[in-house]
Amino acid sequence: EKFKTLKNEGNDFVKKGKYEEAVNKYSECMKLNNEECTIYTNRALCYLKLYKYEEAKQDCDHVLQIEDSNIKAFYRRALAYKGLQVRKKNMAGI
């Protein structure tokens, strides 16, 4: 029950564009239930919005270990890889 409340609060923060707060709510959810894939893909989305590509990739990797056909996880992991590549190029160009 507390899990559901935290998840909904996290989702509300995402809708408002408050990704940092949403990450905190999803992380709280994980302490209660770390098998729920949606929480990880939701948190990965927040990490992408915050340009935390490595963290986003890790969340997606975790989901794909549990559910190897999770489309959201594949898609968001691809975005994370893309972000990491762009960052690498930018670092090289400095």
C-alpha cells in the first residue's frame, strides 16, 4: 500500500517535471519492492532527463535481467548509451 502511494507520488513529480524528487520517491519504492520493473524504467526516465546516463543505463540493465523483453528498458537504455556517446564526444572536443 505504501509502495503504491510512493509510486503515485513519483509519477506526479514526473508530470510536473520534478525529476529529482521523483527519483527519490522511486528509490523509496525500491526499498519496499525491488522486483517491480516499472519503478526502474520510471527512474531511468528521470535519470535521462537529469542527464545521468550511467544511472539510467544501470536501471535498465537491472530490468532486462528480470524481464529480458521489456521494451521501455531497451529504449531507455539506448537513449542512455546515446547520451554517454554524445558526452564522450564533447569531452574529446574540449
